[in-house]
Amino acid sequence: MTTEIGVCDTADMSETLTIRVPAEEKARWEKAAAAVRESVAEYVRGAVRQRTQAASQSPWEPHLGSTNVTVPAPTNANIRRAFARRRRHKG
């Protein structure tokens, strides 16, 4: 007869963070959370996630990307030609 010993694996457990806020601020959070049909805890978690992502992201990042266009290296001839075209079109 073998008896199994229950093991508590804490690796998958989440951490708990307790903060104190003024009653008025908590009331605002409750009202905002209710408006989007979330618990206050989930509302606050979402706000913290957004702020953390925004802090770690460059303001230019959404505008950056890669293209599959082959562009010739700029040469003096290319630059002069581009400026010449620009002058002709200004009229």
C-alpha cells in the first residue's frame, strides 16, 4: 500500500501585491471598473500592464517596421536627380 504525499508547488502561484489608496480613489476605480464590467483587481492589473508596456516601448516603435523594397544606395547623382525633379514640379 503506497500513500502519496501532497506537494505544494509554488512555482506556478502568482504573487500578491497589496497597496493602500485613498477611499475616494478606490471609489473612482470601482466606478470605472463597473463601467467596463471588470473587477477592480482586473481593472487595476490592466492599467498597470498598459503603463508597463508603454514605459518599455519607444514612442517611435509603432511607426517602425521593415519593407521588402530594394532601394539603391544614395549617390550624388541620385540626390541631384531627386532635387531636380522637385524643382520642376514646384513650377
